[in-house]
Amino acid sequence: MKRLLLGDEAIALGAIHAGLSGVYAYPGTPSTEITEFIQGDPLAQKRGVHSRWCTNEKTAMEAALGMSYAGKRALVCMKHVGMNVCADAFVNAAITGVHGGLIVLAADDPSMHSSQNEQDSRFYAKFALVPTFEPSNQQEAYDMVASAFELSERLREPVVLRVVTRLAHSRAAVEVGEPLAEKPLNVSTERWVLLPGIARKRYDALIAKQPEMEQAAEDSIYNKVEQCAEAPRLGIVACGIAYNYVKEVVGEKANLLKVSQYPLPAAAVQALAASNDAILVVEDGQPVVEEQVKGLLGAGYPVKGRLTGDLPRTGELTPDAVAKALGQPAGSAFAPAKHLAARPPQLCQGCGHRDVYTALNQVLADYPTHRVFGDIGCYTLGALPPYQSLSSCVDMGASITMAKGAADAGLFPAVAVIGDSTFTHSGMTGLLDAVNDHSPITVIISDNLTTGMTGGQDSAGTNKFEAICLGLGVEPEHLHVVVPLPKNMAEITRIIREEIEYKGVSVIIPRRECIQTAARHAREARKAKEEKK
Amino acid sequence: MKKDIILCGVGGQGILSIATVIGEAATKAGLYLKQAEVHGMSQRGGDVQSNLRLSTETIWSDLIPQGGADVVISMEPMESLRYLPYLAKTGVIVTSCKPFINIPNYPDEAELMAELEALPAVVKMDIEQVAHEAGNPRGANMVLLGMAAPSIEILSVEQLRQAIATIFARKGEAVVEANLRAFDCGVAVSQKQ
């Protein structure tokens, strides 16, 4: 049967059909739709596949590893920067090894469509010494999940599945198969205790598995050679989705090696090099393979790619960039328009974050030396006009800790703005540091009762924020909840002003539901009422 | 045969429902299809686009190459101009002519319209007004799809009508009828221009 699926949905369905027992994830573009699909899938619901959102990528990774220890197949999903958050657990999962199949899905975002960098998760897999699958299309995305679970169980190691935004968010017809049963509970009898004496043995075991991983890539059905007698003597190494761009440009007329399973199949690369005069490496993301191919072929062999400028050093690949690298003319028939302005995203009309920034700007106008440290969410848009309130946005949770460090250095006033979901993801520990140091900072937890930017997923701390802050030691008289609406502006600005003057940790929680989820909830309520009639 | 279509507009204008209808029609017709969408932050009032490729043969790239788009379907006039480098020499722009101004530096409207009108093949109309007159104020995107329908070629107008009926069936007969009315008004607009 064929189904029209996003790349993300193909992965989700592939996982369910491969007998998945649990998906563990924190929302992050472009990975969010995988978990959402599993949450809504009838078979997954019937089977009781775990799919509730996790507090962050590290808790997700560890829970998935626990499910694997118990013998079942688990999937952990995140956007590329989530790999940084779960890196400790991920890298050490390669040392413990796995029991039930464990797939770590990393959705990279070349061109930073919705991200703060374009790091390439294939580096992480190489760093942790585990295999990677990289689908070129939606069908492979579906098929590879089962292959990755099998390889994970055969090698007893986690396997990375890497996609890029363009595949995650592109739709095509996918031939889907019959669902397999879940694995039974089969708890490992091993001890995954990484004390140095044991860890050294496990690390040696991981190293000993490397030839088998390499052989699996050499033999992989997803890696293939295409040859054409009429093609120029330029061997093309096309990785993942880059294969499509190459095919779009050259059709059948190329000598190429498609790479969709790593470690890099070195023998296949050497064979391609031997029958050509130069190699062009086409890969979306960073020049991971290009560097390896250079090392493999030595300084005398010409290797072209992003490092040599034949392809752009940064940004998402496009068929146009690949055409240029292959010497084909640019295809534009029309010059760019003259009457055109950039249209950046902005906070919705009526959004509570708007009222927060209005109040903050009003108060902070009286404090010329102030800085507001921002965080990651819709409210990062407070950095843009008309508010321009924020001086930083670095990583999840950095608002509180950076405000603290700047306050330690003598900055006054130091204000942090963080969303509810980001606060439970990575802000709580930083707040504890600030409380223990009695740092003079004002923390605004702008609580819209959801994870807004990724489309309104449940937020882990909803209804718990006052208890969390008090539990961490915030003084009750310096913890305030307000409703961010224009009519409450006098009260909100008074509280912000008083708390800035307090020389310790203050927390202000402006709380009003995201207008997007509020509208959705109203629609659902109306529908339920109509159905009742 | 292949048709490359760029759908564009401002986040929240509903370009993805147009894509869903074309996708349904293409799937039913047994065509190959790839549709790259924009999710995430840009959906908050920023510019959004979707690359929709339909073909009787295998489609490789999810992205349309520059100079390759046969049709640009736009919910907003300035947004239609954003994709000029992607428009094929013989390509058609089908757009709403009513600006959506949510930025302080929106270009001069008269100059914008002059630039649009100077292009070889443009179908434009105030789709909100047409939808209003058709008794379906929320059906502006279906008016636009109707305006574009004759240019899509790889799918017939009737195949698109059937897809609208399928997609909106779960919302009831009245919604289907209203959307078909909006679509038909759009088709009529394209025939006049």
C-alpha cells in the first residue's frame, strides 16, 4: 500500500511497523512530526507505544536506553542541537552497548531554517564510533528504520539515523509494509556499570566491532555504485539527500557512489577514485565525508567539495549549487524582483509574550545599563523590531545562567527571559545555581502553557512552576505570577521594577495560554459540543 | 510530462491546504509527487513557500531548480515576486493582488503592481473579494487554486474539483459545496484574463 508521507512521518511509520515500543523526544524543528505521528497513529495507540514528550533530549536518550536494556526497540528523536544536550548519554550508550534495538534520530538543519547553528550529526556518530544511516528519500526513510533496528541488535550498539530539514519536511508516496510485533520484555542480564575497569573492556569491545560496522556499510543495499561509459572521469560521492540533487542534474550520466550508510565505505570510495581522475563529494551539512575522502586518497588525488569552494561552504545544498559544481549554467530566466522586502517571522497579534516585552521595555528604559538575556522559543522574536529587548540567545537555558554570570561580573540590572518549556528543559539547574549564590537577577518565566514554537506540544512543567521555583529555594515574597494583558500593565511594570531593585533572585511568571493553542482548544471544545448534540 | 509548482504566501494564509488538494488529485491520478514544505518558526507571519513537483516519471530533487517553476501560486503579490529566479521562461504567476502588510518596509504598492504586470504571464485578482462574493469568505485559497487550475495542465480542472470534494468531505456537504463554488469562480477569473 502507498501512503503520502513527510520524511518525518515515514520514519515514524517505519518505526511503528518495525515493532517500536517507545519513542522518546523533546520537540525540535525539524524532528517534531515524528513523535506527533506516533502519538496519533491508531496502531501505536492500540499497542500502547510510549510517546509522551520528555523534558529534554538527555532524559529522552536515557529513557530510550533503559527501554533497550529491557530488550525492546526504542527510538529517540531530536533536532541536531539536541545531540549536544544528550551527548553524555549518547556517547556512553556506545560504551555500554544496547540490548533491544536503539535508534538515535538526529534531524539536522543546514541553512538554519529554525536553528542557531548547522552542526552535522554525522560527526557525533563518528565520535561515538557507531553506524549512521542517512536516507536520500522518504521511501528509504521508512525502510531504513527496520534496517537500523536490525543492525543495532546485531552489533549491540545504538545506530544514528540522520535526516536533514528538506527530507524531514518533504512529502512523497511511500510503499509501506506489514507491521511486525513488538519485542517481548527481555531484561539484559549484563551490568552496564561504566566504572573505569569495566568501561575500558567495553571500549575495547566497541573498537573491536569497527571492522564489522565498516563491512556492513560496504555491503549495504543503501550504498550503491552507478557507472556510465559516457560520463566524464569525475567520480561523484553523493551522500543522503545529495544523491537526489546529483541525479536531478546529471540523470544517468555519472560515475557515482551513493552513500547512505556509514562508516564511510572506504573500499568503494577507493574503487571510484581508481576508475576516475578526481572526486567530487556532495553532502548536505558539513564536509564530514570530504575530509575523510581526502585522508583516504592522500594529498596527490584531487578531491572537490565544500572545502575547495566547488560547493558552498555553508548552507543547505540545492540542485542549483550542485549544477554549478558540475559546470552546468545557472537556469534563472528572470532577475530577482526589485520591489521585495524581507518578511521575518513575528510574534502573533495578541500573544502574551508581546505584553511581557512591552512591560520590560517600559521599566528598563529607566535603567540604561540593563541587559536582557534571552532563550530559545517564540519569544526569541523579542530580539527583533518592534521590541529589540534581547541581548542574547545561545542555547536552551542559557538566559538564567548568563544573567547570573553577568551579574557576578557586576552588570546591573541583569534580566533573564525564558519560556515555560525551555525552563524545565534546561533552566531549573541554572536557577538553583543563582539561588545558592543569591545572585541579583530577575528571571521572567513567560508561561504560555505549551511548547509554542514547535506547534503547541505539552510542556513538562505546566501547573508546577511555582512549586518548582519554591522548591529550588526562590523566596516566596520574590515569586510573582501575573497575567500578561495590556489592562494589567501597571501591575506588571510595578512588580518588575520592585524585583529589579531586589538584590537577590526574583522570579516573575507572566502566565497566559498561547493564542494558537487557545484557538485550537476552543475549536475542539466547539466540535465536542456539536457532536454531543 | 512534469509540472513544477511553487506555492507561497505569508505564514498562516493557508497555502498548505492548496498543496493538500493538489497532492490528493496527483495521488489519485497516479502521478509521482514531491512536496517540500516549510514548518517551524517561519509559519509565524513570515514568508512561507512549498515546492510541489508533479510528474509522470521519477522525481529526484525535492527542490525545484532555478528557472524551473511552471507555475507560482501566491496568496500575496509581493511574495509572488520573491520566487522570480525560480520561474521558468514560460512560467505563469497566479497571485492574489491584495497586499498583506505586516512589515514596516513593504514596497510601494503601485510600483510593486507595475513590476508584476510587466511580467509576461500573470493572473491576478483580489481573491478575498471573489471568495466573499461566492458566499465563502474563508475560501480565498480555493479561488486562487481555481485561478491556477488551467495552468497546472498535468491535472485537469475536473480532477482538482474531485480532490476538493474528497479533502473537505469530512467537514460536510456544505463546506464541499462552498469550496467548489470558490474554486469555480477562480477558474472563471483565469478564463477572463
